[in-house]
Amino acid sequence: MRLPSDIAAYHREQARGDRAICALLARELDAALVGAERKIWHRHPVWFLAGNPIAGYAKRKDSVRLLFWSGQSFAEPGLHPEGTFKAAEARYAKVGDVDVAALRRWLAESRTVQWDYQHIAKRKGKLVRLRIAAVG
């Protein structure tokens, strides 16, 4: 699937090795999150389902960070807590660092394990777990 122009531009801004990581992540996110809205949000590529941020990635000083907004609630191990809410991350310094099998398992969970970030401001910082029927 062709990337939106803003995400394609983000990729072009990256160094060759980081661009390869971003391209791999984008392909996997697209394949797993069919129907997701994809856009640059807070200067980084993010995939949304029903208006809720699910996963995205961002270039950091020494790596590309993959973030799952609800990742701390996943049963699949391997992600590291990030921030004060429910997000979790993995970091990749080179494309060979990406464990595609683990990534696919996290992506499968991301469709059904979600916290409602879309309405967090309305709830004054309180997160509520969304009830989502299993997909597939």
C-alpha cells in the first residue's frame, strides 16, 4: 500500500539505515492495521483505529522508536514501558534489530488491547480500557 505523502516525506528525511527501519515498520503496520488512518501526528508517523492512536514510530538520537499506545497491557513480552500512561516501546538501531515475528504479535494485540487515548483530555487524564471484539 502506498504511504500518505506526509509519511513518505518523513521517510525521505531519514538517514539510509533509519529509512530502512521506518519502511519495514510502515509495511508491517499497514499489513496488520488494515483500515487504519495513517498520518503524521506530533511530527511522527502514527496509525489510528477509530480515531484512537495505536502505533507509530519516531527517529531518536541513536535509534528508531516504535511505540504502542496501549503496549503495557499486551500479554506478548518484549516492549518497555514508556511515559506515565499505558504506552510501551521497542527501539531499533538497525533494520536487523527488528524481530518481525514479535512485531506481528504486538500488532495483533494492538487491534484488541486498547486504552481510549482519543478522549483522555475530556476525561481529565483518566484512561479507560476500550472493549473491542477480537478480530479475525
